[in-house]
Amino acid sequence: MSDLIAHTAQISWLSEFKTLTKHRLSLSVVFSSVAGYFLGAEQFNAITLILLFVGGYAMVGASNAFNQIIEKDLDALMKRTQNRPLPSGRMSVNTAWVTAVTLTLIGLALLYIINPTTAFFGGVSIFIYVAIYTPLKTKTPLSVFVGAFPGAIPFMLGWVATSGSFGIEPGTLFMIQFFWQFPHFWALGWWLYDDYKSGGFFMLPTGQRDTGTATQIILYTIWTITISIIPVFGVTGDLRLTVFSAGIVLILGLAMLFFAIKLYQKRGTKSAKQLMLASVSYITLIQIVYVIDKIWRVWL
């Protein structure tokens, strides 16, 4: 009986840990870091990749945990978040603090083993996300702009892990994910507008689901597509893209733009949800295309 209780407790703890660290989001972020690693690596190093994966998850998970500590009272006001460990009372704030701090230290240590520059960018990411972005979410729509900085670091972090320095290549990867976040989060903010409003969050650039917001979503989608195909012109150092792969990226971008225009026309939550899902598919698929293109050009 005691073994069963202990096993149940372990399952419960793991479930709460996954929720506190937003494991799906964290894994998607780490995926972008791994993609950046393969783009920058001249040869495969399993140890570096493992350190990047575990250290990256620890850093993102810590950011999410700190975020939930700060916003626990606001999370209790929204249907989407009221069942999280802290607002529901299933986890104490002290436990969440210990978890967040421990993950931060583990993450920084593992990224530092790779190289100090990787650890530096990891530290900058968690600082901006927790200390600047999170408090601004209830004060100004500019929080999305601030949050785009830490959100764009993971894709470039993989390249930095292989090179130990920042240059045009990781800078381009940063810009791709930086601009992508605007249509993604504004679509999310449009879709969940009422829930965010209940928590006092300002996510849309105009504060409303209006023409201004829809127009900006289209513009940032176009900029995202443009930056995503720039490597085909050979102006981004060792980060390159064949014409064929650039064509695929362009098609994926136009599909995302289709949903952005549809949101402009329909102005409904269904269209916003469709754009949000399309944006997630876009960033994931173009990272896969970039990696396959690199493997095809260099490793085969």
C-alpha cells in the first residue's frame, strides 16, 4: 500500500512539475535551440547537444515557473490558467520558488559548460522574461515587443552553442523568431481576448480586436516571411538556404499570410485560433526545412 501511495505521489509531482514549467511550450522552445545547433554545427557532438537540450529546458522551465509565481493571483481569474498548481493551491509558492531557482542554476551551469556566451544569452533571456516582460503584461501592449527578445534567443542559442560567439548567422535566426512572435502572440491574444481581459493583460497592439491590430498582424507576417528567405541570397555568412528550400519556406509563409488576411476579413476568434495554429506550424516547419537543407548541402 505504501509503495502505491509513493508511486501516486511521484506521478502527481511529475504532473505538477510539467504544468509549472509548461512542458509543451518548453519542449517547443528547446526544439528551436536544437534546430539552431544543427544549423551551426560543423560536426555532431552528442554531449553538447544533450547539455543544450537539458540546460535549455531548465532555463525555459525556470522562466515559466517564475512567471507563474508572479502571476498566481491573476491566473486564478482566468479560466485558461485557474487550474495551474499555484492558483489551485496544489503547490505552495515556496516549492515553486525552490523549483525555479534550482532550474535556473542547473540551466546556467549546463549552458556554461558548453561555453560562457551560451550561458550569457540564457541568463539574459530569463532576466528579460521574468523581470521586465512579465510585469509589463498588465501595463502595456509593448510587453509583447519586450517578450519577443527572450522568445527569439533560443533559435540563435543553438548556433552560439557551436561557435561560442554571436554573428550574422545567429543574428538572422534571432530576427526570424523575433518577428514571428508578433503575429503568433497577437493571434493568441485575439483568440483569448476575453480571458486575458479578465486577468488584466494587454496583449494586442491597439488594445482591441480591431482593424489596427489586424493590419499589424499582416505586416509582421510579411516581415517574418521576408527575413525567413533572406539566407537564399548569400548575405548571411554561413547560414545559407538553397532556392528550392527557400521556395518551400515562401509557400509556408504565404499559407500563414492567408490566415492573417482571413483574420483581417473575418475578425473572429475562430480565424485568430487558425492563425495561431498556422504560426506554430510555420516556425516548426521552416526550422525543419532549414536543417534538412543544411544536411543536404553539407553532410550528404
